[in-house]
Amino acid sequence: MKVLVPVKRVVDYNVKVRVKSDGSGVDIANVKMSMNPFDEIAVEEAVRLKEKGVVTEIIAVSCGVTQCQETLRTAMAIGADRAILVETAEELQPLAVAKLLKALVDKEQPGLVICGKQAIDDDANQTGQMLAALGDLPQATFASKVEVAGDKVSVTREVDGGLETLSLSLPAVITTDLRLNEPRYVTLPNIMKAKKKQLDTVKPEELGVDVSPRLKTLKVEEPAKRGAGVKVPDVATLIDKLKNEAKVI
């Protein structure tokens, strides 16, 4: 069984992002970039399924600029067998990425697509669900446990009230949550091996997908600075402040 794992290149989670002075977006010049942490969990889960013998091939996919090759090499160092880069300089929104992935799913025919539940840059949490809808595939989001048996996959997912277990027919789409696993440390020998693995590059036009943005970002600004807390002598003063200063009641 093939597994397709989409991975996204994002600003490293340790970096404090800064908004551009003109408010047009986030400044990513000379900023450390890395693989989206949820996607790293997805790659790790695919590799674990391969180690159990239920998966034969793992294909990592990234959509974006040429530098996304570095992210794909990291995925191959973790254990992906080969990679595909859909190269474009366009600003990619979740629907465009889902359409690109749908075209690759049609071409590669994987038994399972494992995505990170969301990217830490836009926090959209949409691509996996959109891909499932476009491909008319069963889906399980926020997976905390995945077990494949024959042509079925059992997914334990986190919901507000606790845990829910779903049984899906393959092929299917799964999005990963934080508690699914802890990604392995990438060793230097594996990084060197990843350089020799196959990495194909395609353009969106070759897949027949229009990736032009549907949404326009009008303005990006820093969140307002939080004021210091104050102690109040009694409940009456607290209610007065909540009504007249915070205006929340």
C-alpha cells in the first residue's frame, strides 16, 4: 500500500514572527524555515506503518517555492521513499493545495493520505477535509491512534467529550493530532541517504490545476498588547471594572 504525506514549509515554531511595516504580511526574510510540526507527525506515522509491514511506499509531497525541496529532503531523511514538489511562486491557499493533492492522488492512487491537521502559519485546518471532499474519500481528523487491518483503518480521534473511534474503508484521508506520536530524531546518515532519493518536480499547469488565490489579505497586524492585571478590593469593584472598563458584561 502507498501512503501520500503532504508536508509544508513554514516559519520554524521557535521563531518570533514579525509583521511587515506596511502590514501586508509576515516578514520571512532571513528567517529559519522548517517542516510544519503536524506534518512531521504525519511522516513519522507513515514510517511506523511501513515498519509494521502494512505500507510498502511513502511519498512525500510539498507545494510551493523551490526551497520546499529542503522540507522534502527532511521527510525522506525521516523515512519517506520518494518526493514530489509541485513548484509555484503563487501564494497557495488551502483549496488550491487540496486540488493539487487531488490531482496527485488520482495519479499515484495511494491507499492512505496522512496530513497534519493544520499548518502553524495560517492555522487553517482545511486542506485534509477539502481533499477528502474533492476526492469523495472517507476521512478521520485529529487522529491520536491509527491502526490498519486489511482494507480498513481504525482511527481514534480526539473530540470535545473525549475519544471517538472510527472505522474507514481504504483509500482514506487522515489528519494527525499532537498526541499521535513523537517524531524521531533525524540522523546524519539518513540525511545523506535522503540526498540520493528520487525527488520529482511538477508545475500546477501540468496537473491541470488553477492555483490563483480566491481570498485577498487586506491587512496583517500584531495582536494588541495586554495590559497589566490589577487587584480589586471587592466584588462590586470587579463588576464595575468589567462593565465600564473591559465592557465584557
